[in-house]
Amino acid sequence: MTDQIERPWALMRHHAGWADVFHIEKESGDSVTGFYPDRESVGPPVSYSVRAVLARFPTMEAARAARESAVAEWRKHDAAVQEAEAKLREAEKAREDAWIAFLRESADRSAGA
């Protein structure tokens, strides 16, 4: 049995800072097929590239625990991200203001010529 078969529970990226628990039923060299046990309707198996797997675990409980702990790790960086976003907004505003000022100065120069 391969290491990948021994760890059939995976965390798949859902959105920034959150991952969904996924049960791998089958895999090939470049894809995994399985289902999301926490979704209301499980539906037919779905397949993804193996690159979609963020981490593998031996049990569903281990995957869920890791997902919950990872949220706390993600939150540790919230303040730094918010600060960087504020700086980015300031830089974008400065760029916009400079662009508009240049266009207006160009219009003034061409009107005086």
C-alpha cells in the first residue's frame, strides 16, 4: 500500500484561509477522485489534479483538526495583511492622482501653446 492510499483524507483549497475535507477514493499519477463528506449532497465522485491537494491525513478527524488549527494560523497574519492592503490603496491613489495631474498639466500646456 502506498503512502497516498494510507492517507485518503485530504484538505482541498476552498477559498483563502479555508479548506474542505475531501475523501480520496481513487488516484492516478496526476489526479484524485473522491467526494466531500461534509457537503449536504455528496453526489457523484469528482476528480481534481493532484496539485489541488493541500495536505493528506490518515483520518477524517485529523483532517478536520488540522483545518480548524490552520484557521488560527491564518488569522495570525490578518493585521499585516490589512496594513499592506492600506499601503497598496494609498499607493494606487497616489498613482491615480499623478496620472490625472499629468493629463491636466498636458492639457494646460497644449492650450497655452
